Amino acid sequence: MAGEVGHGPRPPTPRLHEDEVAIDDRLVGQLVSDQFPAFSGLPLSRLASTGTDLWVYRLGDELVLRFPRVAWAVPQVEKERRWLGRLAPGLPVALPEVVAVGRPGRGYPFPFL
């Protein structure tokens, strides 16, 4: 990936679930480059606190990537993809817009937003 990746080495993220899949900045950068080449030059950094179901990465100044940590969190990605666009027009506040949906690849087994 052409952009900066993270802010230097950091300790691995502690596993929160026994069945959690492995992911790191390099893998995320490769998935973005493979599937969304238009975004491959943007800086990429994992957010420090991402909850228990998903890893969250900042991509450039305006985009966020959400990766399920475990299989049982995958339906959450589909629910967000389906509902954010439907709910947004009826609400008085801005909601995130799904720009693209990533697919499994390079050993990462789940779709991602």
C-alpha cells in the first residue's frame, strides 16, 4: 500500500475471543490494495479502541473500515450495510454511508465494510 500504515510498531491487539481471527495493519493494507485500488494510497491506522466484535481502521481522513473479529459478528456487517442507507433519509442527523463492501481474502475469512 502506498500510504502510511499506522504509526509505527505497536504491541499486538489482545485476543478477546477464543475463536477470534488474526488481523494486522499489513493484511488490511493488502485487502484494500487488492479490492479497492482507488483507496490504496490513503494513510491507514488501526483505532486504539474498537470494541469487542469488530476491529476499526481509519483510512484517510474520511473513511473507516470495520472488520469482524469473530464469525458471529459477521451478520452485524450485513445489517449495517443494509440499514444505514435506509435509515439515513428519515433521520435529522448524518449517518455513515457505506462506500464499499470488502470480501474475504488473503486468509481473512469475513466480509468487511
